[in-house]
Amino acid sequence: MADDFGGAGGPPVRSGGGGGGGGLKNWPEFGFYEPIQAKNKDGDLKTYDRRLPIWFLKQNETGRKLMILDRPGAANRFTALTHTFSGRDGKFGNVLVSIHKSDPLGDPMNDVLVDDKGRNKEPSWGWVLTAIDIDGRPPKAGGKAYKNQRTLVFVTEKQKDIFLTMEKLAGSLRGKILEVSRAADQTSFKIGTKFDPIETLTEDQMKERFAKAAADYGLSIEKFLDPIPYKTTLAPLPREKLVEIANDIRAMKGARGAVKIPAGDAGEEGSIDF
């Protein structure tokens, strides 16, 4: 089975000690965006940056449907190294692409973020997929689920073979609808622990099914069904900006104690109010 990966993350990180829609005011400070078009209060069509949610399930959540948009083959696989952390805004779920492997001086975030055992936290490796969250996240009390939203899925190194096997057996992940569930234990993988293929849509079927969702989202149906341009959307911040963020977090640690990152794979944007 082909197991080569491109992108900024390269092949999976293997090391002895390291890890390998809503109003923007409610989101953690750092994340990823894509341009969409929507009318302003005067009715004029304008371009806005829309935040891309990162896919996760709560513990013991079951049966949530996800449709993969990525095309098959190693040339279409993109990987990234990311930090998920409690930020200077006080919210967990901040996500930044790491320069851990690309900058000879290293990543300044590595020295300021720690895990539950107080060890410096290296960035997590992920195979990045673009998908449609068909059901939406379970709403908070009195809220609603935002269905058919584009989302990013960060497949961990320990789970990549599940997706590679599905791709090999089906020939492609694109258009495949998965019913995803997560085990009840706290350390279970946040993107899910069980992936049941229930349906595969053709290109025409996807266009018909998601035409209204694309219009509501602010993209043409073609762009709505395309993976994001990973190299630009997931480009790391300049080193100077990362140093600034690291220094701010270091100052916060001095005032309030260490910033902690839960053990396990990439964290969840649990503080977001949709």
C-alpha cells in the first residue's frame, strides 16, 4: 500500500518523547479560513474570510455523518504539523501550523507549550482532509446544528491506515459518506474511533445534493465540493509572529501557571459557540 505523504508535514513523525460558521468573536484566536461571498447589511455581495471548523466528536458521540472531498492518490495527500493549545485569548482550540521541520531555528512554540506531564510539546502530525459535516455538531442547549458545513479533518498517524485502506478498497475517498462514532474514554481519538462507509455519491449526485448548501455557505458548487488549497490555507505564520505568540503565552504562564495541552491527539475547539 502506498504510504507516502507530501505537504508541510512530510511522512508521519516518529519520535521517542514527542507527539507527533459562528460569530468570530466566539472562536479561538488562531485557526484557518477560506474566502466566501455573502451580502452585507446593504445587500451588496462582498468577500469575507470564513473560519473552517476542525472535525471532532465528543466522547461517546455516535452516528455523525461526514463526506470526504479529497481525490485519491499520494499526489493529493497533504500533511501538516500543528499545535492545538489554550491561547492568549484564554480559549482552548487555538490551532497553528508548526515550522518545526521547515525552519532551521526550530519552532518557538515548542518551548512554551507543555503536555499534562509538564514536558515540552512537539507539534502533532496530521494527514489533512477536507470534508462536509453533514449532520453538524450537536448543538448546545437552545442552539441548533449547522448542517452541511465544510470542515477540516486531521487524521493522526495511528489512524492513517484506516483511511488508506478505505481508499485502496474503494479506489477513492471522494464522495464517500462515513458514519462516525467515538468511544467513551477520554483518550479516544477525537476525530472518531469507528468509521462506517454507508454511501458513495457520484460527482453529479454531490452537485445535486449540496447545491443549496453551497449557495448558503457562500461558494459555487464546484468550490464547495473541492478540497481547500492546503499549501496556502495551511501556510505557517511568519517566525516573528510565532515568537510574539510564544512570548505572550510565556508571560501568561508566569502569571497564572503553565499552559496545559490534554494528552492524546489534536484537541477540540470545545469553547466555540455555534
